Amino acid sequence: MTNHHRIAGNGQIQFGVFFQGVNHTTVWKDAHSGSQTDFESFRRVAQTAERGLFSAFFLGEGLRLREHLGKIHDLDVVGRPDAQTALAALAAITTNIGLVATQNTTYNDPADLAHRLASLDLLSGGRAAWNIVTTDNAWTGANFRRGGFLKHEDRYVRAEAFVQTAKAIWDSWADGAIAGSRNDPRWLREDAINAVKRQDESFDVEVTGRLPRSSQQHPVLFQAGDSPDGRDFAVRNADVIFSAHPELEDAKKFRDDIVARTLKAGRPADDVKIFPGQEFILGATPAEAEEKHQWVRSLQVGPETAIAYLEQFWGRTLTEYDPDGPLPDIDPVVDVTNPTRGNAFHGKSAKDLAAQWRADAKENGHSIRQFVAARSRLNGRGLVGSYDDIADKLAEYAHAGAVDGFNITPWIVPGGLDDIVNELVPRLQDRGVYRTEYEGTNLRENLGLRAPLTRRGSLTSTQLTESEEVA
């Protein structure tokens, strides 16, 4: 596997933006913070990203409001508008940027979701993408009266069947199905649509696709699972991995692993793009960036948030503890299992992990608030530094081939991309590691992706990207 990550590198870095909705990493108490639900926030973030030649605007999905100790978590709660509804609206006021909807394979129907994604893809001119996620817990399932029906080990079985069914629906229209001229006798060629039938443990489906393909053939597929099963699922099905490995050396190791799995799956080494999530905190000088970093962290993790963070793992209220004092000296509750607490703190390991946390905090001289701020950062420390220093660092990523880009989570909405677009992007362009214009008219072209896996046999070699020779 050594140096496989270098095979995939093309000396370029791309950006996407991840609009999460309120959470403890998004500062919402600052005067410059905007609404998380008004369309104006979505518009400004998406159009700023497009001005910065970002590849994609990425929406998360929340199927149930966050809870804390059995109640709605009111420190950062927000309801998220439906992703595809928001993206359809953004499609009308953007031209090039990709539109990525997180959609769940557990609580959707493949025929319905395939049609909605195909609709967005057509209406946006081939800019739609689907971030494939799975869920198996009864807490979320209660909203759908399906709580607990899916075993944890079966989540990717259903997901794979779901994706295969969706792809078959997208492929069900033949090439040239629609009349190319008003002189043709029929609008639709005879026998141009094939019915899709699937009957197995996951689905019993018989459906006729209702739409032709867009210019990019299929919506682009993103996937974020990091377990061995998740990685294997990604290399069999996805175009892009939204990873949790942003640090350079860790990113290289992750690339090596994904390349090895990709080759084993019979795909070219660079067939799956990698975009780790990352937070950027920038300034004109290193000192200014560090000062800003400390200020952002102080707003992200306030006293109430710090205590609440520990409470979800301890399984009880901790309001009697000083957020600027040491971690609780009591053991967590171990006989309460709740998905809002965190899997690591279920059962017998809870006491051991709590003891380890206390030891770590003592060793680093951290109070509760300092410990939580250090532990809960989105992806480690984040990229903190001057515009020039971060541009140099990203150039190193580009030349190493460690990643294809970063999916940026702004620490504030809607202005969190302004300094990245205004200051960092021009410096990356000066270093020759960032595009100066969009490469194509659809998302697949702009990401440098080949044709969808199920379409490659029906296309000529000239319709595949030149990087096909990498394999």
C-alpha cells in the first residue's frame, strides 16, 4: 500500500461547505450570527461558496431533535428544513456549485428517494449529490414507527440494496429514449424504459423510473462511514468519502487504506475522492489567528455547554460542579442505556473511561470547560493560522495527494466563509493548487469523477476522464 496516496494526488485542493445547523461547534450567540433556518443564511453561504469556486454545498440531516437527559437539548437546538427542498431553492440562484443532500437509507423508500434525487439533478443541470447515511437506533426510529426493526449489523446490507435499487431506477431509461427532433413520430422511443424489480430481505420493489438522466448521468454519491464495513461500502458504491481524517499523516494512512480497498473492489486507484471535514480559523498573522481561535473556542464551549457535554456521558445532572473546576469525582451511571449519551459510555466501560478522562484532564491541567473544549473540537485543533501559513499547509496536502479537498464547517453562519473566499482562495490560486474556474457544467465534471459505475460499460473511453489510465 505504500505511496498509493500519491497515485491519487493531482496537485489540487478543492473545497466544499458543510452547513450543519446549530450545534456546539457553531457560534450562535455572537452578534454576527444569523438564523439557521431562514433562507437568507442558506443563500449567502451557498453564493459565497460559489464565488470561491467551491465544489459543493453540503446539507446535514437531522431526523429527530437532539435530546439531553431525556429532554430537548435547548442549548443549541434547531429544526433543519428538508435538505432537498432547500437545495432545490438554491439550485435556482446558483449556477455551478454542487448540491449535496444527506438522506437516510433506513427511513426512506428507494423508489421515492431515487425520483426526488433525480428531480433535483435534472432541475439543477446535473449538480445533485446524495450523502448516504444509515441509522439503526430505536430512538430515531420512533418517529417512523420502525424503532429497533433494523439490526446494527444489517444497516449496510439495507443501504447497499437501497443504493443498487436507486442506481437501477436511474439507469432504467435507455440512451436516446427521448425524441431528438420534433419530426420524430414519438416523444418517447418504444421500449425505452425498463421496469426495475427487486425482491430480497430488504425490499420488494417493482417500479418504472419516471425521469431521464441528467448531464452527469447519476447524482454523485458521498459516504461518511469510517468503520471497516463503512469503508468497504464506500469503495463499492460511492464517488466521494466525507472522512474524519484531516491531519496530514493520518490522512495519508486513510488514503492508503481506501486505495487498497478500492483496488480490491476492482476500481481504479483514484476512483474515490476523499474530503475530510475541517474547521478553518484564519487571521492576517499567526498571533491574530491564535487569538481568534481562543475566542471562538470560548464561545463554542460556554459553561452550560461544558457541563451538559459531561452530563450526557455521566448519565445524570452535574450542575453542582464548577465548569472551571476539575472533572467530577463521582462515577457515571452505568445502568442507563440511551443513544443520546454516547456508545462509549454504556455498560462496564463507563467507569474506566471516566477515570481516564479525569487522569487526562489532570495531566493537562484542564478544567471541565477546558477539557470539553479540547475534546469536542470538530476535527482536532482545526486549521488555525495566518492566510499564508494555511495556504502553504494546504499546498503540502495537495502535493502529497493526501486528500482531494476539505469539507469546511464554518464556525459561524452565514459569514464563516468570507475570509476563506476573500483571503485564502487567492493565495491557493497563486500557489497553483486551487482552480481559477469551474472545469465543467455539472458536479461530476467539477469533482474530476469518471462516469457512474453502472454506466461505464455503455460509454466510450473518450467519455471517461483521462485519469482512467491511473489504474
